[in-house]
Amino acid sequence: MIMPGVDDDAIRNTGGQVDDLAMAMIDAAYDREADCRDQICDALFDLGKKRPALVLSSAYSYLKKHNKLQTGHRVVLLQCMERIIKETLSELEPPLAVDVIKQAAMELTVSKEVMPEWQTAASGVLVSLGARFCDEVMDEMLQRFQPGILPHFFVIQTIGNLATSNVYGMVPHLTAVLGTMLPMLGMAKHENMRWVFSSAISKFSEAIIDYCANTDKAPDPSVSKERFEQEIGSAFDVLFNSWLHITKEMKLRVAIVEAIGNMCHLMARDKLEEQLPKILQVILGLYKKHPEPIHVTQGLCSVLDAVCIEGNTVLEPNLDTVLGFLFPQIINPPDYKNPQSIKNHNEVLRCLAIIARSFSGKLTGILLSKLESGNEKMKIGMLTVFKHLINAATESMQDKQEVVVSGLKMMLSEQNNKLKKVFAQVVIAMAHHGYLELEGGQQMIEFIIKQSALKNDPPGKKSPDPEYVSNQALRTMCDHVLQLLTTTVEDMEHVLWPYLLELIVPEQYTEAQGVVCKCLSHLATKKRKEQTEDYEIDFETQANIPKPEALIARLMVLAGRPQNGRNRGIHVLTLMQGLVPNLNENLVELWDTVIPKLIQYLE
């Protein structure tokens, strides 16, 4: 039976049959069969995208009329309304939005008990409307958020979520919200209330940080972090000095640590510097209490982000202690089947990149020292850190590039394939950020080519190590590395050309000539076609490059065995044609005529 809405004026009818259809679906939305329920909700959502005013006003009237409707039915309708609002927010008329906000606020708080499914659905409607109608939503919330009275759990959570979803709309409200909230913290005796307050304060802090970082887009550019120093400082005192020390609840600890991390960005500098040793001691101590370290690392990362700014060295007395907790997490590789483990690994690397802002010299020295003296796991860990710092802490590492290139030369004679694989990844990072243009950079290229020249592993027993890296695997990887550097890193051209020609003749690189000639042919053909200034080679001044006669002889020999060296023939011939004006002017016409035919034959 279709139960009509009460308030006909509230429903934005179209006058067509679709009006009754919408109400019929709303009435049937809580079908006993889950599949049928999902289909009705999807149909209602599809209709709502086309006729948002009709469906939202009908659902609003239906909820308002039927106070004793089953909770599950209310949840389904609220969830469907949230989906429609997210899709059609810009089309909604303010009077309808206000009606829905008032109804959702009532749904949120009509039960004094926490009923998560129902109240989460109502909160979702308010937060989605708050993206455009923030003041209207906050008017309803503030009526339920009065001084001296502990508010409903979901009122606090909704205000916190609003701060995340609509930063520019919410930050202007936060001075008043914090002013009302701070005296309430002492009234929160239950862990769940302390958790929701901590979570909301964390989100408020994030919103303020975001607002102040983007004042060019903000409605009030005069808002600054300093405006909130006092309130955030008071909240920090309660969360850190009281709640964190007495709770044994892991979920609450995590929320407090996250909040502290964000609050550190807003605290007065003198207070932050004074409290820093205690903050670090408590956060680092939580590693021993939490089996899953990701939340602790995120909190630590946020604290480090707040203190390692503009070369500030306030962390220095605690630096070794912090590194003592971070390095073991890098040395032990993440469990790639566990997303949280991977996330924590990445967050530890982020901590180290932040530390590099203030201590790039000291950190580089420590990493090189551990790389020199460590075992395999230690070396892989330190190379992983170097790769991350080169990519993610570009500015901080700018003046350490020469030290890094010089220090990493110790890896050039490495015999362990696992380590060579990781080091090859470091070389890629260095190439992208200009390190290989410095003295010693060409030795890094030679290292890659040495791996491309590796012979197959001898036949026989396979290694039991599941992470074993075979010669074949390393060789294939380094072939790709050299091609990548040649074709995608523009600044590498003058590093590779004409340097790679030095590596054509030496016998130990014969196996690598397929990829070397492929890269050289790419460069030579391009430079010959464009007639670039550096195409012409002066063999007298560039004494390390073999003389033309030696290059011609070597290339002829290589072309004579076109299937060797991973089918090198075509690449050798292409290089010969691209390079010929440098080798012998009398050969240009001949090779330009003959070589394309030879290439066609091989293809």
C-alpha cells in the first residue's frame, strides 16, 4: 500500500505519473529481500538525479509524516537522499535544502542513544548538504551544541566531518565552536566521547592548516594560524597531558596521536618547542604498544612536519632517537600482502624526507655510513631511503648532490644482484634530478651497462631465496633503465652523447651492445636529422672515444652476428647509418643506400 506524504505543499510534484511512482518506490524501499531493496534504491537514485526536487521533497515529507517508521527504512531513505544530493547539489533550491537539513538534524538526535547506522546516514545527508549550505547546517548543529551540556556524539562527528568536506565554509565557524567545545572536554568521561572530540579537533586543525595554506582562494584571507593558538594550546593540554596518559583504549590513543600531530602545526612555537621532547617520547613509546604502527607513524610524521620548517633544528637533541625508531622499520621490508604495512613503510620514508629539510647533511652522512658497514638488509634499506630522498626531498638534497654521487660510488663494485637491482633504481632517480650530470655520473651509467652485459646464470640448482635476482632479470631491468634514460630524460642527452661510444669497443660489454647501440642509434639519428651543434664529434679533443676506424671495425663485427646480444643487428645497423658522417664522409652515400635494405632484410 502506498502511504502518501503528509505535507503536499512540501512535495515538489511534477504533475505527471512520475510523482506517484517516486512515492511508491520510497514506500517500498525497505523490501524484505536485499536484492529487491538494492534495485529499488538504485531506481530511486536514478530518478533523483533527473528529478532531485521531486524525490528529495517526497522522501523528506515521507520521513516527517511517519515518525514510527522502521529504523532500517529511515536509513535506506537517508542513504539514498545523500547519494542524490551529492550528484545534484548545485541544482537544489535553498528552501528545499533547509527542509531536508532540519529533518536530517532531527533524525540525527531524536534518539539520545548512539544508533550508528541511523545517525551515520543522517550525518551523511547533513555533511553532503554542508558542502553548499554550510551556514544552514551549522545553524541546526549549534542549536544542539550548547555551552555546559555534553552534546550528542553524532553532532560532534558531523561538525568534524563538515570541517573536512567544506574547509572554507567551516573555518569561520571554528573560533565559536572551539570556544564552546573546550569547556566540554572536562565533562567527557566516556572513551567514545573522548574519541569523537579528539577526532573533531584533529579535523578542525587540518581544516585550519588547509585554509591558511590557500588564503588566495579563501573568503577571508586575514585568517591566520595564530588566531587559533590559544584554543588549540588548551585542547592540546587536555588531550596530551590528561586523556592520552590514562586511556588504555587503542582507538582513542590513535585519535589523540593524530590530533596532536595536526595541532602541532597551530600551537605557539615556544610551546611546541618546549613540549616537543615529551611529545616525541610519548609517540615513540606507542610503537611498543601498537601492533599496527601506521597510525603512530602518521602522528609522528605530522609532528616532524610541524617542527622541521625553514631549517629549524629544534629536533636535533632528539634526532638520533627518532632515527632509531624509523630505520628498523625501513630495514625490515613491508609485507606486500598487507596494505597497512606498505602504507606504514611509505609514511616512514615521508618522515625521513621531512627530517631532510633541516638535517640533509647529517642524514646523508648517516645513510652513507650505514650503507658502507651494513649487511644486505641494511644496505637495501639505506638505498631505498636514498631513492626516496632524491625523488621526494629535491630541494633539501640540492646542495648534497655531489656528496651523494661521490658516496654512492662504493656501490659500483657490488657483486650482490639484489643490491645492484635496488641501486639501479637509485640511478634512475638520480638521472631524473640532475645528479648524473655531475662528476661521477658517467660511472653510474657504466654500472648500468655492466649489468646489461651479464651472462646467464650457470645452469644447476636454483637459489632457495624467494627474492633472488637472477642475472637475466637484472640484465633485462638494466636494458630498460638505459632505454628509459635515453628516451624520456631530456637532460641525459649530453651525459650519454657521445660518452656511450666509449663503451662500444671494450670486449667486456659485448653482451650489452644490443641496448647500447639501440640508445646510441636513437641519439645519433635524432641529432643527425636535426643537425644539432653537438652531433659532430671531435675525435682529437675527445680522446676517450675510439677513433673512427676502431668504431667502424667494431660495428662491422657486431653486425656480422645480428642475432647475438638480444637481436642487436637492427640497432647496430641503425647506429652505423646515424653515425656515418662522423666516421667517414666517403661512406655516407653508400651506407645511406645499403643499410636500409639490410635492416629491411633483418626485419
